[in-house]
Amino acid sequence: MDFYYEIQGQGEPVVLIHGGGVDLRDWQFVAPQLAKNYQVIAFDGRGAGKSPPILEPANFVEDLRTLLDYFGIKQTALVGHSIGGQIATDFALAYPNRVSKLVLIGPGLSGSRPSKDVEEWFEQVRKAAPDADKMTQLALDHPVHSVVMSSPQRELVLAMVKHNIERSFEWKTFEMCWAQPPTIERLGEIKTKTLFIIGTEEMKDNLHTAELFQQVPDIRFAWIEGADHTPTLTHPDEVSSLIIEFLSE
């Protein structure tokens, strides 16, 4: 098993899946709090952090299954942020018996299409390649990052995003395998008890995703006042408390 991971605490397992463009440092203020009650496993996804680059179409759901099999985990709570939430949701549909509870923080959604504004923003970042500094600046110069970029975690975010942009230069493909049929068409089939956490300062695309997730039969929503897309770094105490309360029920 060649993924880089870190384990803290003892007890029932909780697996943390970081967002896109970052790595397991996404959880550095949340994981220690969860580890007081659980065995917390955070890992760098394929192509990120200290894990191997993406050399063929990435199947993050099967990567997660490989991780659980490696640790002999038959069932776990999953906590996913951004694209990590997309992975967690797809996994819960593919392997429902292996997920005890599902926590999604500003998640993506397989089958959804970005708005024109977001597509143009992504394209700007891509066109700046291979200038990693400029790509980092453009990636973070967006209202969805306004709170974290004015927080004490600004330098951490800059370093983490630049590192993972540079890691993407090692990739051989940007193709990714997502759930088929797409999860956007199957939200009503999710049986796992779910907590959806979202900041009030999120971008419209992600607010729309929250509306779509209302189709999940057993779901509750928690809004974090004043948080953007990265409450894991700007509001870790509130995020941790919500997760612990949900998991302990």
C-alpha cells in the first residue's frame, strides 16, 4: 500500500479524505480533536501530498477501498472535504456496508457540472502552467477562499496549494473515474446516516450542491457562520464538535 498516511488515537476508525489541491494537512487542526475519541486515519490521495502521482485514470473510490483493506477495516465513518466528500459519497453508494456514518464538508458531487464562472476560473489557472506561483495565486484569488486567505492559516494554504500544483506536473493524466450512473442521479439511494457541513460564505455552485443533497433520506445540515470552502482550517473547533456529536449518537 503506497499511500502516505498518518494515524492518531485509538477506538472506532474514522477516515479523513482531504479536498482537491491540498493534502492531509487539510485536517491538521481537526484530526487531533477527533483522535481523543477515535482512531483517526488521514491520508494523501493519489497525486497529492507524499503519495504517488497519477499515472493512469484515477479511481479514488477503489483507492479508498485499498486503504481500508490494508488496515483490515470492515466498516468506518468517512469524513470528506470538497472532492474528498465526493469520493466519500461515491464510496457509500458502491460499498454501503463499509460506511457506518458519512460526514461531508462542502462536498463535490459526481455528475454535476461547474458553472460558467467556475469553469473560467479553472481555465485561468490551467493557462498559467507551468508557473506554479502564478497558478497558486490564481487558484486562491477567488471569493470562495476569501475567509481562509485573510486568516492566520494563509501561509499554510499557500504552501499546501503550491506544493500540490507542483505535484500535478508529475501526473501522466488528469482523467478520473467517477460513479456510474453519476451520483447526482442517485442521491435518494444513499442509506448511510449523513451530516452535511457547509460555510455560509460558500460559492453558489456548492450552495446548489447542498440543495441537491436534501434528497438523501437520512441527512442533516449544519451551517458554519462566516466560513468559506475551508472551515477545516478556519473553524476547526466547530467542525470537530459537529463531527464528534454526530458520530457519538
